[in-house]
Amino acid sequence: MSSSPPSSPRGPSPLLQIALYLASVLLLGALLAPVLYASGKWLAALLVSFKQTQTPLLGWVANKLTIHEFDSYFNRAFLVAALGLLWPFLKWMRLSRHALGLAPNPLKLADYLMGLLIAGGLLATMGLALLQIGAFTAKPHPDWSALLTQATLAALGASLIEEWLFRGIFLGVALRASSPAKAIVFVAALFSILHLIQAPDLNAKDRPTRLQAAALRSADWPALAAQHAANPAQNDWLTDPSLARFAPSHIGPTSGFAMTAEIFRRLARPALFLSEFLTLFAIGLILALARTRTASLWLPLGLHSGWIFMNTLYMGSTLTTKALKRGEFNLGSGDSAIPLIGAQLKIGLLPLAVLLLSGLAVLWWLRLRLTKLPSSPPCPPSPPSAASP
């Protein structure tokens, strides 16, 4: 009796499962954002009313909950939704290390250090060039100790979480469902889009208002907390008029969906696509290539850590110049301007060119590391068969 052919797997495809996870994150984040906002402002006002502003931990919490507006709460809600739904997603996928295509890496330390050197070294070189051409200027007397600590923690934390999620899980799942080229492009695009889902800065843009708001937040933030509890409209002046629908008195149950729509509207701008999406997409391609060619996360971890560390260190020790703010390093003008250099090292066509050099350096290392891999041990000879009686 012949055996029956294997049955096709039931349920959605792996790529559809990823899409459903992301749609669920967007939905849950939009629902959570107004709840987090209302809860945070209520708790801040409560702590202020109980005169806890000088208590070390409680005062710090009340301060942060007060000075941050709906954009920050939305971003946190998106992160909470992504992390909260991750475990159910993993259980649904029934994933394992072997199923994700990961293998032990005998060159893990060399991969990590080379990734740090390539990413951090080229980014630092570009940063020095930007100082020379007048796009940035050195900040007077930066707190190097605090800055190094911040850069190190950001590099280690973000790279571990994002590489495990994007190159470990998402890319591993995509590789099971499609060809390597399609999987790499899919996950790189996913990586880019999710990094661009950030709420716009709601603070008023004109300088006098910003200075007045900054002084109030630093010197008399308990008054802001009390005003929000009594009459949120008193704090509406902090919000940029073009985004007045996200002012404190207008936040409601549907504000999270309105913010999501605003974010995707901004993503459709050609200038943003050319200046930020392509840069993030190039980063995603390089990291995915490093992961697939090494069957390991160590090289992408090193690259990712190097980029974050150097970007955090550079942005914390420099200031943008008036020339950059005036758009002298842009192609075109207005909302359609494409920056050659942006306000961060990850924005602009010049960073994109540096990333292409980084990709070439990664390809060079991938070829060189093949000569350093240990040779497979020869198979032991088979034992002689027993003699026939």
C-alpha cells in the first residue's frame, strides 16, 4: 500500500502571520495611546497634589509624565503593544533556534568586533567631515561620562532587541516562506517602515513659545500637572497649531488612530522616502545580508551597535548649525527638499552613500572570514565489517 502524500500545512503563511502581528500592534498601540496618556496625566496630577514632587523616584516619575505630550505617549504605546504581543506571536509560530536557520558561530567575537569597527569607524569619519564643512559644530563642554554611558546602553539594548526580533525572528520566518532575496528585501522594508512609525513632535515650533515652554517644564512643571487636571485647555498653547487636534484638550479615544493616520500621511512624502526610508532600508539590507551569510546574529549585532553608539555619541556632543537649519545642505526647498545631510547621521543622501561603503566593507569581511573558518573534521573511517562465518 503506497503512502499518502504529505498534507499541506494549515493556517496562514509565515509572511501573513508577520503581517497580522504588525497589524495587531498598530491597532493595539492606537487603542492604548489615549489610555496611557490619560493615566499618565492623572497620576502626575495625583503625585503633585500629594506633594511628592521632591521625592526621588516618585518626583522623577511625575516630572516625566507631566512634561511629555501625546506624541511620546503614542510612541510608548506602540512599543508596549509590540512587546506585549510578541510572546503570543512566538507561541503561535512555534519557533525554535533550528527552525530560524541560526547556527553556532566559531567567529562570533571577530564578527562582533569587525561589525563595530566597520559601522562605527565609517560613521565617525563622516561625522568629522560634517564638522569640517559646517553642518555641525562641537557642543561646548559635553558631559562625556554621561554621554558614553548613554551611548553604550542604547547600543547594547537596542541592538539586542532589534536584531533578535528583525534578523532573528522575522527574517528566520521569512526565509522559511520565500527565497533568501525576497526574504531579505521584505524584512529590510519592514525594518524601515517600523522605524519611521514615530509620532511627529507636537511642541510649538516658534522659538519664543518653545523657550517659554522649556522654562515652564523645567522650573514649574507641577503647575502644568495641576492645570491639566483642572483644565487641559490651559496647556493647549504648548502644541504646534498645525497639530492642534493633538493638543491636551482634544485627546480622546480616537486620538491614537488619528496619530497613526498622520504618521502614514507623512510617510507618503517623496522627500522622506529618499532621505530616511532608503537609509533605513540600506541598513536593513546590510544587517540581513550579514545574518544570512553567517547564519548568526553576531555580525549584525556588531554593526547595529556601532551605528547606534556612534550616532548617540555624535548627536550628544554636537549641535546643528544655522546653515544646516536654513537648508543649505538640501536639494530643493520647502517640504519637497531632499537633504544631503539631515539633523541626524542617519538622515540624508550622504549617509546613504556611507552606508553603501559599509556594505562593501561587510562583503569584504564575509569573504575574508571564509578563510578563517575551521575546516570540517574528516569523517572517521567506518569500522571493518565482521567476517562472514
